[in-house]
Amino acid sequence: MGSTIQMKLKKAQTIAFLLSAILLLSFTAAHKFYVSVTNVVYSEKNNSFQITSRVFIDDLENVLMERYGVKTSLATPEESETANFYIEKYLKTKFLVELDGETVPYVFLGKKYENDVVVFYMEIENVDLEIVKTMVVQNEVLTDLFDEQQNIVHVKWKGNKKSFVLVRENNKGMLNL
């Protein structure tokens, strides 16, 4: 009779262990973060805002496929010859800068790869901060594909710094220069 109780107890312990393991594994499953980081720095030497933006390569490839139906194969020997065209096209619709209420154009200078991240280089030329008083940065990069996307924007100018965390529902940051 004692062995029957021991067997039932052992069986209950095994079931409890398995349920605990399943529960623990469900909480430790890898969670992907959707984030980009953009730095906007004013260069007094060049009278321009120099912009670098970092985005995960796989997320960018997914949004370009979803939006334009193109397979870019970024950071591989098979990278599409039209990759820069579609990247620039996407950025020009999702990353906008206004100075004193007017949307200003920027030059897409290119990109480079760092591990699993693509770094974009852009520049807003001929900016006179003696005249310009306000800046609005709108960053909707990847928010059309990922609800959880957060776009961190750091702006530096003449010894000042301001940072924003922009999301789909709140995609603009404004500052007085």
C-alpha cells in the first residue's frame, strides 16, 4: 500500500515538474524588440544637419518586401541593384523633418552594414540656425509593419540635446532650436 502512494506521489511530482518547465520556458522564449536609433547632429562647420539612422536589416527587408514587393537580399553578395532606390523611397515617406513648419528635403548619402544592422547616412544642407527656430522630426520607419516599433531620435545642436521615443500613435517630436 505504501508503494502505491509513493508511485502516485512520484507521478504527481513528475507532472508538476513538467508543468513548471513548460511555464518557465514560455516566459523565457526570445522576444524580439523593434527599435531604431536615429541621431540628428547639427554641424556648424557645414551648416547642415547630419543624420545617421540604425535599423535591423531583417526588419527593413521585410518592410521593403511588404511595401514594394522587392527582395533586396541586403548585406549579401546577391544584394539587389535597386536596394538603395527602394530604401531611399521608403525613407522619404517615413522619415520627415520640418524646419519652422516647412518640410525640408534631405540627401540620402548611402548606407553601410554593422553586423545585423543597416546604418543610413542623410544630410539636410544649408541650415542657418540663426534664422531657424523650430524643428519637427517625424519618424514612422517600420511602424507600418510592427505595432511595437519604437524609433528613438536624438537631436544635438550648439551644445543642446533632446531625445524622443516615437511610436505609431505618437510619431513626431518637436523642439525649439
